[in-house]
Amino acid sequence: MVTIEANGVTLGIESFGDDGAPLVLLAGGTTMLSWPDALCERLAASGRRVVRYDLRDSGESTTTDPANPRYTLRDLAVDAAALVEALDGAPAHLGGIGVGGMVAQVAALDHPGAFSALTLVGTRAVAPGRPDTDLPDHDGATMERLFSRPMPDWTDRRAVAEFAATNAEILGDDPAAARASAARIWDRTPGTEPETQMANQLGMVFANLDCRPRWRERLPEIDIPTLVVHGRRDRFFPVGNGEAIAREIPGARLLVLEDAATAMPAAAADEVAEAMATLS
């Protein structure tokens, strides 16, 4: 893992595969570890250069004040386009997962020349907060269980990992995978301040990020090959959100992972990588 300067900020990246191969850029959701190692390795083995990166205020990227971001969703979209230019310059296949999927949608709309294909995983076409009335919201009972739990001691690595494992169980994800990922995120977080650790684990920056103006109505403008991936059992962004994106982007393919919930399981890496490889 290294850092690179793009759009006036420092972004943490990790590369897989041959530097001269076609670029697949994966926006974190919010850290790069939202993208499974197995997927990155599978894509690299298929002849791609895979670069996953941390969004601002997470991982190795520029960290200032996650509770009060002085940038917008549009700025994060510019980061993606600038990173393509810094890495290669040729249009790249852009992937976004979770909140990173929102970044990816806006990046594809605002910077169409930078991207040749688009993969959107476990995301939706409206900003954090209440969705449009035709889109399913977070599952109420699940959210009540998640947000009624006391926060861990964010300076205690083991407590943070166990907190993540229990959250994963509530969401229907793999607790062991979540535990391991949380420990890796904890290790990569700059500093041990509780606010910074919490922001990295929970992606807190999106609670305060300015995501205006709306972009859902512009989805039909996307004219690059697009893959929409969604877990059938996703309780955070229910599958209807992915179905709506796939309907509204012309020619988009929808891949529903029947056994997946919110996180992308490593077991789905081959299927998702194969589908992504058909785009570019």
C-alpha cells in the first residue's frame, strides 16, 4: 500500500497485477478493504491492473475532520477522475461499493471521459438519508438493533473487532470476515484518537457530507457498460435500490448475489470478477 497525490489530496492505494494492464479503479466504501482481496486478485489474474483506494478521511488518505468534511460528494468524484489521470491517463473501469458506489455514479456522470466501464455494488442512487418513496429504505428492525448497541472503546482493537463482528451478524454478513476486516482497518487508521477510529470503521464522514445536487435523474446519461451487483439479503440498502439503478442506466446488467447481504463475500469473488471482466 502506498499513497499518491491527486486533486490536491493524498489518497491511499493498493495495486494488484501488471502496471501496464487496463486499469480497474475501485473506490472504497469508505476504506479500500470494502473490496475483498480475493476479488482484486481474481481481476488481476484476468489481465487487469486493479487499484483499490481509500476515500478521504479514511485509511491512508488525507484525514482532517471526518465529523465536519470541508468537501462534497462532487469533490470525491473529482478525486476518482484525478486518480485515473495520475495512474494511467487512459479511461478506466470504475467500481464503487456502498457509499463509494455513490461516488462512482457521480464520477461517471460528471467526468465521462475518465471512465470506460462502471461497476456499482450494494449502493443506491440517492444520498444518505431518506430515499425516494419508490426505493426501499433500510430495514427498520435491523437498524434499531444496530443503533441501540453501545459503542465500543475505539482505542481497543479487540473490542472494535468484536463490535464489527456483532454488527455483521445483525446485518446478515459473515462475522468472522467482519472481525478480521475491522482489525485490519484499525491497524491502518492514522492515530488512535477515538473519533478517527470510529470514522474509519463506520464511514462517519457520509453522515455530514454535502451530496447535493441530486443525480438519480441523470442516470440515463451514463453510456458506458455498467454492472450493478447487489446482495439479495441486503438489509441496509435493500435489493430494490440496485434494481432501480439497473433499470435507469441504459443497458446495465444486474447481478443479484442470492446468498449475500450488505458486504461482498469472498465466496462471490469469482462470479463478480467474471462479470466485471466482460465489461472491459
